[in-house]
Amino acid sequence: MNDVAINAALVVGASGGIGSAVVDQLIKSQRYTHVVSVSHKSFVDSGSSEFDKFSNLMALETDYSAESINTLMANLSSFKGCISRIVICNGILHDDQKDIFPEKKLEDISESKMMHVLRVNALLPLLFLKELVALVKGEKSCVISVLSARVGSIEDNRLGGWYSYRASKAALNMLVKTAAVEYERRAKNVRLLLFHPGTVDTNLSKPFQSKSSTKLMQPSEVAMSLIKLMDRSDTGSNIEFIDWEGKKINW
Ligand SMILES: NC(=O)c1ccc[n+]([C@@H]2O[C@H](COP(=O)([O-])OP(=O)(O)OC[C@H]3O[C@@H](n4cnc5c(N)ncnc54)[C@H](OP(=O)(O)O)[C@@H]3O)[C@@H](O)[C@H]2O)c1
């Protein structure tokens, strides 16, 4: 499929609140010959019927194990050099069983739960960046956005708490910034974006929305602003940590 006419977009973690809104907006933009969604569960079955009408939506499933990511990449190899937008949305703050919940104090810390949050929020996006470098390297300009969070800013940490989530997003920022140095050398056509979406009305923020002092955003608004920010070409760097308004966040 190494054809200049192909212009594909890829969304990883596509069944979540923000991920599915990003897929929706990418499809609506009509700029992409293919929109590829990657998620735990079948995205098409759980998505709106609008997605079914878009024949070039390719919905891939994964359990995010190393083996499954390898199979996924093999399936995506036909898109080599043809992907211009990638959004990685994976992230957890709590789980439905209330087993994982943001820690309020040191005594709340559990090693196994923290390791799980670190894997999903920091390591998984890095594993994708590792696999994607060969797929996106080339002539076609490509922007890869990874959903981060302002609480991952070390300088901005005044409130404390949320040890696992905070640390995982700070680690994510460092890992993506480090990968950006290597991408600069190996894939100059790629720009990386660490994106704080604001407080968005999704399952992830539900238990905390009433306590948030910031405006509650709708996933569609955030997806639109992310897609616009990915189009900017005047950034002067191949890596940025920004919010949904395009404002820089301190590392
Ligand atoms: N909502 C907010 O207010 C807010 C604020 C700041 C930052 N963020 C960040 O935005 C991103 C998207 O969050 P959201 O609000 O859309 O939350 P959401 O609706 O709960 O979506 C969660 C996302 O995480 C993935 N995920 C969940 N458990 C996973 C696991 N065990 N292994 C791998 N992936 C897993 C899901 O992937 P599948 O599609 O494969 O299920 C989905 O993409 C996250 O990185 C979050 O930290 C959100």
C-alpha cells in the first residue's frame, strides 16, 4: 500500500471517551483515506452507527500484550510511510471495581497497583513509539500525539496526592521527550505532542468532576482542538507539552 495517495490516521486506545471522539472527528474531517482504530474491544460494535458508514475505518483489537502489539504492527505494515496522524489515548486513573483509585496519602500506595498504572500510562505508549518509528519514518510529515495530563508536570505539583497517576504521567513525559531526541535523528518527518486535554467528561474523570475547578469539556470539543493543534507547523521543536488551548505546560 506504499502509495502517495494513501493518507492514514491511527488512534490507539480508540474505545475510550476521548479516543472515540478523536476517531469520530478524524472521520468527519474527510481528510483521511483510512482511519485505523486500535482498542481492547471491537470499536465498531461499541461505536455509533456513523462509524459503520465509513467504509475506510479499520478497527483492530488488541490485549496490549507484547505479542499482540507485534501482530498489530504486522497488520499495519502495509501503511508504512502513509500515516500522517497518530493519537495514543491510553490511560487509567481508577478502575470500575474501585480497586485502583488515586492515592490521597502515602499509606494508600500499593506496589502492584502502581506498577499497573505505570504500565498502562507510561510504558504502553513508549512501546507503541518503539514499534511506530519504522512505520512512520519517511517523507510524509507525521504528528504523533500522546495523551498526558497537567498533573504530570513536576513544576506544577502543588497539591500532592495521586502518586501513581502523577508519577506515570511525569514518566510518560520524560519517555516521550527522550524518544523525541531519537526520532529527531531517525525520523525527522515526525513531530511529537504531549497533550493535556483539560477535564473532560469521560469515565476517567467521572468521580472527580464535581471537585474540579476547571470547566468540564466535552470529548468532541477536545478532539477538535487536538486535531487543530496537530496541524500547526510553526512549533520550532519536534516535541511539545501543551494543553487543549495550545498553551505550553511546564515540564
Ligand atoms: N478525562 C479527563 O479529564 C482527562 C484529563 C487529563 C488527561 N486525560 C488522559 O486522556 C486519556 C484518555 O482518557 P479518557 O478520558 O478518554 O478516559 P477513558 O474513557 O476511561 O479511556 C481510557 C483509555 O485508556 C485505555 N485503557 C484503559 N485500561 C487499559 C489497560 N488496562 N490497558 C491498556 N489501555 C487501557 C482505553 O483503551 P481501549 O480503547 O483499548 O479500551 C482508553 O483508550 C488518558 O491518557 C487520560 O489520562 C484525561
